[in-house]
Amino acid sequence: MGTGELRQRGQRTDSGRQSGAREAAGVDARSGHRTWWRNVARIAATLVCLSVCLSYLITETALWGHQSKWTNWRNYVPRRQRVFTPVELRQYDGTSPGLPILLAIEGDVYDVTLGSGFYGPGSPYSLFAGRDATRAFGTNCLSRKDHLTHDTRGLTQGELAGIKGWHALFDNHQRYVKVGVVRLDPIDPGAPIPPPCDGAQPKPH
Ligand code: HEM
């Protein structure tokens, strides 16, 4: 074997060693990255667990008292939204054992069974159950039947804003869930507008 051939072979071996070293360095860097990410994930998971536990101990909620429809797990259960007629909705006023309690506001129907202390038979707000009484939410008029309607003609801006507030409360509630809509009868434009309610209660909330 000539000197030139030996030199060539030596060069090949050197470059093989170098590329092997480069590969090893690449593998080291990749596994270093993986370990770094794994540690970050571990620390993040520990912090989340600690926060949830502490929050539960202090506020009895997992997210430091924050409550909205996004923290209501019931909203993550897939369910088909149902279209009710007003007559069908009446069945869900809490008087039929085994059926949920539903109420509607601005045409959206919510399952409020977990608020049966408010809406169940004999409860202070049972008149909202099984119907769309949007007007009464705006006028605060719980004493007159003609306000238990979805007819919002003639309401003031403040009363309409009040309705939006109640609607948002049901929509973002921690225990209630939207189950569908009610196909409301159109309002006869010739029908008289319900007169203002003199016995309206002041709204405390
Ligand atoms: C002086 C009159 C009133 C008082 C003292 C009163 C008091 C209360 C109280 C203490 C609660 C429970 C709040 C909670 O635990 O989160 C409540 C809930 C409620 N109030 Fe009144 N209220 C009055 C008038 C009204 C009126 C006029 C309306 C009509 C829009 C109304 C609608 C409601 C509803 C729908 C709930 C249940 C909210 C839910 O499901 O979470 N209240 N009320």
C-alpha cells in the first residue's frame, strides 16, 4: 500500500469520526431539549395542581371563585339543542316528578333543575318555570300574570338592559345549562301592551 493510499484512508477515518461526533452531539442536543421540555411540563403541572388544591381549600372552587359557562363542566357534555313549543315547555315547570325544571328568556331555554330552591313548586320564582316570561325579568313584576310573557313592547332601555343582564346570568351560570330554544308565538301588534306594574319589587341584585 502506497503512502498516498494510507493518507487517503486516514483522512476517511478522520471524517467518519467527525461526522459520528456531530451526530452524537445532535442526539445529545435533542435529548437535552426533550428533558428541558419535560421539566417545564412537570413544573407547570405541579403549579396547576397546587393552585387547584389551594383554591379549593380557600374558596371551595377550583379556580379561585371564578365561575362562568366555561367553568361549568355540564357545558362540555355534547347535547342536542331542542326546539320547544310553548305548550311543551309548560310540562317542565317542576310539577312533574322526574322531569327537569326549564325556563326560557328571550327564547333560549335553560335547565335550572339545580336551582329548584328558586324555581321548584312553592319557591319564590316558580312562576318563571316552564315558560318564557322575559317581560317580568325586565319589569321585576312578579305579581301580574300579563307580565309573564315574552312580549317586550313598550319597555324602557333600562328594563331591556335588565333582561339582557338576566339572560347573561343564565347563560354564564355555573349550574344551569342551555338545552334549546322555544318557538314563541308572534306578538299581535294590535294587542294591548301590558300596563306598567305598580307592585314591582325593587331588584336587590
Ligand atoms: C325585595 C325583593 C327581592 C328580594 C329581597 C330578593 C332576594 C333574592 C335572593 C336573596 C336571591 C338569592 C341570590 C343567590 O343566592 O344567588 C334571589 C334570587 C333570585 N331573584 Fe330575587 N329578590 C327580590 C326580587 C326579585 C325580583 C323582582 C325578581 C324578578 C326579576 C327576582 C328574580 C330572582 C331570580 C330569578 C333569582 C334566582 C337566580 C338564580 O337562579 O341564580 N328577584 N333573590
